[in-house]
Amino acid sequence: MDELRTNARACYKYRESSILVVTETWLNADIPYSLIELEGFSAVQADRNENSGKSRGGGICMYVSDAWCSNYSVRMTVCNTDVELLSVSLRPFYLPREFGSILICAVYVPPSGNAARAAAQIADCVQQQLNRTPGAPVFEMGGFNNCKLELSLPGYEQYVKCATHDSRGLDKCYGNIKSAYSARPNPPLSNSDHNTVHLIPTYKSVLKSSKPQIKTVSVWSKDSVETLKGSLLCTNWDVFYNSDIDVAVDTITDYLKFCVDCVVPKKEVKVYPNNKPYISKDVKDCINRKKTAFKNRDSLGLKIVQKELNQKLRDARKKHKDIIEQNFISMDPKKLWDSMKAAANMTTTRRCLVTDDEFTKANELNDFFMRFETGFFLRV
């Protein structure tokens, strides 16, 4: 503790850190808080108990910087023969707009623990926390020993690439944000046989990494709807008659789109990449009124607007949730697939460029697998 306190005062790597995570603390209920107190930080600890099957050792302690975050709460603690875990939800003073909170899981997997069971329990804890705060950044850090989360948490990146114990990387940090941190090894504390690891943020907010999009939207009003009704009533629909139903459907659809484009006015809107999908015009207006009340130092008006904003956000989230659930139970495959991509945060699209050789391969495969069919062959 003497060396840790000295580093927290004199070394910027410790002093400016948002969180310090220490495993194998050997702390217990008989040790008073004053002995582990660290100036400028608040300590959250999860000591080893009798469920671990051992009488001493283990234990996790997390120091949260008072200058970075004062709003945090313990979500879950786990202690058994396979894993020790401390899950904390934090809402720092500043976060990129695309995130509402951060979930930190401090983990220690004993060398005698079952790595597969430990990985399953860690993944279950992460999933439970994400069910409460979907879309939040999740980071699992600590001493994993032989436990690996690549299979239980697919898609999570392991940021610590350096050796932490001799030539082995026993201490790791997993996260669901790509390229969020880069790791640097540092000398161990006191007589510890593990190096300390300094995680340096490399993440760029979506607002900085992506440009806002300009979209053209239709402005529907009562006048435009009545005008569209009149134009459709004056249409001679007999001219669209065609014996081929497919041709008739395409023609009528194009005509309806033409009428809408001619009657309904358009406007361009700027869509920022860090906007949540449930943010509506009413919510934005309420946010602007909150900013105005803050600038005017109207404390009473600020409280009223904040209460209204909280209610509008709850309603908007519920409406967005209902739409996604309705898409899942509907029979429209496009809406179902769009909802699955939104839930899985699949924002990138990959286009398959097919060459002439690949066309030939596709046709050969079609001929082979449909060689017993007496009807038609699907040709590319």
C-alpha cells in the first residue's frame, strides 16, 4: 500500500487512471478501510469467502477515481472454487454520447479452478448485465490464468498482448469495443510476481470517426395527404390494366411513387452517427429546452424539463422496443433481418463481387445438386 500510495501521488500513470484493478488482494472483513484507502480514489472490494473452499488468499479490489466518476454501483459478486468476480456499473462525468454507462468486471480465476466453468460463469454474468443495459461497453479484466473467453464471448477483443508473468500472458482484458485500448507492461508492485498493465485508451467516439449523413425525408401534412387523395381520385386506373399481373403491379407501384414525389414536399436532415435510434423530434426539442434552462440558470425550469425528458426517453425506448419485438413476430423477413442486425450491432455491409469464373462455378453447383430434378434448373 505504501508503494501504491506513492505511485498515486507521484506517477501520472496511476494518478490519472480512471480505474485501478487489483487481484489477489488477500483482504478480509477484519482489515479496516483506512488501511487500504487511496487518496483521490474510492475502493470497491470483493473479498474471498468460504464458498471458495480456501481459508485465505484471493480477493478483488477496484479503485475508482473520484475525478472521473462518482456514480457507480456494484451489480454482482461471485465467489466459488472456479472464479471470483466483481461487476460494477459506472456512469462517469463524461462519456461519448453513444454510451449510457460502462460495465467493468474484475475477474480472478485461481490456478486450481476449472477454466471452462469459469468462462461460462463470466459469460453468464456479462449477459445478465447487458440485458439490463444493452449496448453498454463491457470490459472483463484481471487474472485469468488458463481461462480464455474467446469461445464463451465471441466477438470480444483481448487488448493485453504483452507478457504479464514471466513470458506468459496470465492477466488479460476483454472488451466488446474494437480497438478500445492498447496495453503497456509496467514494473510490478512491491514483491508481486505479476507485472502491472497500463491500458491506454485508443477509442475514438463515433462523432469523430464517422461523418454525419444527409438524408432526404418526406414531410407529410394534412394538406399534402388531401392533395395526394385528390390526385389518386382523378386517376384513370383502367389504363393500368394488363393481363400480366407482375407488369401491372410494377406499373402501379411506380405511378404511386411518382404521385408521392410530386405532391409531398421533401427536406434534407442531418443524421449524426451517435444518435440513438429511439431519439425523436420531441426528445430533441426537450433536450434543447433543457440546455436553454441551464444557460438561463433557471433551476426550477431545469428540474421540470428534466422530469419531462426522463418520461419522454422512457416512452421512446418502450416504443422502439415494441417495434423491434413486433418485427420479430411478423412474417416480413426484411424487417426481421433488420431487427437482428440492429440487436447484434451489425452496421457494416459486405458486398460480394462475383466474377465470370464464379458464375460458372455457381452454375456447375446448381446443375450437380439439381441433377435429379425433372422441373427447371436455376441458372445464374
